[in-house]
Amino acid sequence: MRILITGGSGFIGRELVTLLRKQNDTIFVYTHKKQITNNLGFSNDISILQASDDFPDVDVIVNLAGESIAQKRLSQKRLNEILKSRLDTIDLLAEKYAENFPAHFLQASATGIYIDNCEQDEKGELANTVYADICKNIEKKANELKNEFQAAISILRIGVVVGDGGGLVENLKYLPTLHLIGGSNYIPYLKISDCAKAIKLIIEKKIQGNINLCSDHYLTANELLKLSSSSKHLTVPVPKFALKLDKRGELLLTNQRIFPATLKENGFVFDHF
């Protein structure tokens, strides 16, 4: 199978490229950071693409591209950049493949689209927060491709991804273990290896629609922070109001028990911690 992965130099993208290469798929990686990608150790048979290149015919696109939520403070300007970068990538792909759009398109979204304080699956109620609105706009744009190109669309509603080399672990590696005072709220999460395996399953079975990519084993914010921290000794208590000083911290204040019903229905087995 010929697969284009946008955002292939990112945390999830790197893991997915490595996994798909093991089954001899032909992989193309689109990135605007070609120099960084060249330093990641990708094998020579993986083609690195930039916007100015001609894009090859592919069977599947996995669109993970977009400005990182974690790298900078989330001002309104930054939130606009995060949304625009994702919408612009979808537009670019629609332009590049106007005459030969692939049969299957996978678009990254997030579990932040759901409301708090209840347990729900893919049929759950959507929130009206700034993060949910970003997800809704991205998903709407991706779903428009179904009518325009008659493509199968898979929306990947991804939780907090945990693993070495990126995500929450990377952000916490120089800090002591943080303990939220009253941090009994639940955070949707999954291991980086499970994230890549789930995407692989979605490609293989051509699973369409909204798909929750999060573990079926619920963790509280404090359990997740402890799991993600490299410090095994020093623990620092943090009041919840301190996280509200930066919108990125608010992502650890959600209270969501999101169930991956579609993955479970399709036989996915999680590799729990």
C-alpha cells in the first residue's frame, strides 16, 4: 500500500512511519521541516515531500500535520495559528490530489471535542469550548472531502499521547512529578505504540467515521502525571488554579471518560501500562 503521512516528523508520525515500514508499505512523508526530518534517521526508501513538490499517487493519506499545541503559550493568536495550519494542510492536499484523490483519508482531531463530566463514546455530546470549536472546524473541513472526492473519511479523535520522545513525557521530563491538588479528574490517554497500531488497524480495515483513539483504561490526571514523569522521587503539589494561568495547563483539568467503542468493536487490543 502507498501511504502519505503528513506531519510525519512529529511524535505520532515518527511512530507510525516506523510501524508501517515493518510491513513493507511504501511511505511518503510531507513536512515543512525537511531538515529536521532528514535528521530523524528515516530509511532512504521513505520519500520526503514539501509543498513545492509533485505529490505521488497514494492509496491513503494520514493527515497529522499542524502547529503544536504544547510548544507555545496558547494566546488567541496561537489558537488561530493552530487551526489555520490544519485547515491549510487539508486545502493543500485537496489541491495536490484534485485529479486523483486517494480512496481513504484519515484526519487527526482530539477528544477535547467532547463535553466534560460524563462517560461517553463516539456518539457523545460535543462541547462548546475553544478547543472543541477547533476540532469541529477541522473535522468539518475533512468531511467535506467525502462529497468532493467520494473518499472514505476517518476522524481520529486522539487523547493525550504518552511515550518517550514526545508528547506529555517530553514536556515533563525536566520537572519533578507534579501532583494536582484535587486532581481526581479523568484524562483520555493512550500509549504512543497503541496510537500507531490503532491507525494501522483503521487503514487495514478502512474504518470510517469518528474514532476515539484513547485507552479503555481510565486514568486520573494525577495518575497520568505520575506515569509520564521521569522523576521517581520528588513530587511537587500544584493547585489547579496555577494551571489556568496558561491555557495549555487547562488541558489537564478536563474530566472526560471517553470510551474507544469503534476500536473495541473492530477487535483492537490495547497494550496497557
